[in-house]
Amino acid sequence: MCWPPFPTCAGPLLAGCSFIPFCPTTAVSSRRHHGTLSGCEAASVRRAFTPSSTLMLGGTPRYVPHGAPNPPSALTVSNLCYTVPTLSDTPLFEDVSLSLHESELVLLIGANGCGKSTLLSLLAGFRTPTSRASVVTLGGVTYRRRRRASRVLRESVGMVPQRASDAFLGRSVLEELTLFRDDVTTPGAVRSTLDAVGLGDISLLATPTQLSGGQQRRLALASQLLRQPRVRVLLLDEPLAGVDGGSRRGIAALLGALKSTLPIAVVTHQPGELLGVADRVLVVGNRGVSEVPRDVVDRARVLRAQAV
């Protein structure tokens, strides 16, 4: 796809001036105002969810020299075609191919109705591609049968919906995090996960639906991180929608720290806070997915930082 000049194609990235660049070494006192994590807090998040003892640095966009190979792909989808049932004969997606790489956070942007949330549902296995040519590769294993691929995706990909409360099944925070998994979820794991997502002070007996919007999203995130077997990819649909400024920046900082343990894809109409921790930006539309050029994303970061 041939991109138009910078001011036009960067429009969605430059909307608004609320961007706060993420800095993993910001002091705790500053975090209260800007929502960032301190270096120790970011390290504790990575430690809580890294299977091995080797921790990878995360929290800031990864710099990849021009022409350098991408890191290993955690999830690759090829020749994806999808038509919304009973709605139209026109495909919503046609021959789409995309990859989510290890230790990266990818933003998915686009106009209303372009299919961003539907794409997340396909990547999470909640919808099945309409073409038999669709191929999914997860963790180095390729799946060519659509229903088998969707089943594997449901088992391996975690998703936080736009309305986090829609995903809650438990009557309390504790029940939400242990329901159907009491044999594998220990009290220590519950507490360390809540601490890592910034809910360490919350009552385990609190009702999930009565929490604030930001707390509900953090709880939904904690629930996905406690899944067994451990999720390999994390998807979030509008995690900052309806959340106040301080909580928005806090969630962005949390995702920036988590991306070193598993790849993350985020659908958003407001990339401001997230742009500071994103590695790539993809535009969904016109039956496909296109990547915003890296220099455009870098320029948008600079302009947002200058606007603060």
C-alpha cells in the first residue's frame, strides 16, 4: 500500500495532546501524577509473568535498525478471509496476513466499523475464517484446518473485551480469579498477580462489577494472566475507553512492562498514552491491514512529547 504524506496518514496518531512518554525509571511520587511504573515495579511485573529466570528489558519501544530481521513470531495468520454471516456477501477481510512478534506491543487503529474488534475475535479464536486457505502458526506450529486453529487460539490467546464486566463470572474478585481453576491457582499467585496489575490493595471479597472502569480492566487482565496453561498472546479491545487520565496512563505503563513477557495487540481509537510503549502501529480498513511506516510513528511520538 502506498502511503500518503506524513500529516495525512499520521492523523489518527496525532489526535489529541494527552501523550505522556513512558519512562520505567520514573519515581513513585511522579507515578501518582503520570501513571508510570518505577523501575522496581516494572521489573516485578515482568518477574511475575516470565516463565524463565531470564528477564528481557521492556517498557519502551524496541528499536529495530533498518533492514534488521524481526524477532521470532509468536503468532502468524496468513491468507485470512472473513465475511460477516448474514450481513453481506462482501468480505470484511480478504487475504490478510499479519504477525505478532515476541516482546512487542502492536496498536490496531482504524475508522469505526472497519473490523478492528472482529479481527481480535478472529485472532482469539472466537470467530472462524470463512476461507479454507487461512493458515495459523502459533509457537512455531502451523494449523491449516480452520476449526482446529480456532480451538488452539482459544486455548492459547487471552483477550480482554472492551466491556471488561462482560467477561466476569465470579461474584467476588477472589472467585473471579479462581473459578474453574482452584487446583492450579494458589493464594500466593492470586496476590502476586493483583499486586502486579496494581490491585494489591483491593478486597478479595469486592464485587467485580462494582469496581471502577480502570479497576475492572486490571482485574480482567489479571484473570487472563492467571489462566492455565499460560496464555501466549494477549489481546485488548479499547482498554483505555471510559477510564480517567491517571488510570489510562497507569494501564499504558502496565502494558509496557508486560510486553516483555508476551506479545500484546491493542485495538484503540486513542493511541496517545499507548503510542509511547508501542513497537508497531497497524491500520485496519479496506478489507486488509497495513503497517504505518516506522518514521511516521517515530515522528508522531516526537510531536506528542513536544505537545505535553
